[in-house]
Amino acid sequence: MMKHPVTVNGITRWMETGEHVPTDSHETKEHAVPVLRQEIGDVLRDVRQRQRRTLREVSHHARVSLGYLSEVERGQKEASSELLSSICGALNVPMSLMLREVSDRIALQEGVHIPDTVPADLESSFAAEELSTRIPDEVPDDFGQLAGSH
């Protein structure tokens, strides 16, 4: 099936031909406005609970007070990027993965379809460009040591 770019509210997504496209009509205005801090808190709580860990344990490893972590999980406090990094580190979850889950949840609330894969035609158009900017297979030793030091 063919895919084509569709721009809604300044965001371009690839959609299947014939797939419903949300508009700025009454239909999209009925969606609840997502609150970022609540979605972040929900995802962090879900991860912690799936790991069967307590607030106390995670707050200790993240070096943040138990009360503050609780407020972040309940969406009552806006966490800084440094604090989110610390909490994600304590949960052993990459912050990018946590933010991807938050993004997916918000997109669902907004009624926006975000494909999980890059369409083949778009991928092929970047393949030629990638070959011209490809990193050589041999990497100097200092780069290899740097990559292994993290």
C-alpha cells in the first residue's frame, strides 16, 4: 500500500493512502489536552511498578527525595532533564525510551498516527546520501577506547 506525507498542525507524518487524516475541526478539539508532566509521571510509575520496585528504592538510587519522586510520578512536579536522567538511570531505562513512550501516549490522546517504521520509499531516498557520508569501517583506537569508556 502506498504511503504519503500528511502535515497536521505543523507535524508531518507518513500515512497509508486512504487512512483517516485528523483535521483542525471539532473532531480534534474534543481530545483532552495532554499534560506532559502527567504522562512522564505515568510512564515512570509504570516502569517502576513493572520492575516491582518501591518509591524508596528508586529515590535512593536516583538521589532524589521520596516525596519529590512521588510528586513527579503523580504529575504534580515538572522534573528537570537532569532529574529525569537520574530517575531513568535508577530504573535502568534509557531516557530516550521513556520519552518515546511518553510521545506515543500523547500522540494517541491527540489522535495522531505515528508509524513505527520508515516507509521504504523514504528510506531508499536517504540510502544514497548515507553511502556518501558513511563512517569508515576502521575507527582509530582513541575513538574505540572512548566508546568503551562510557
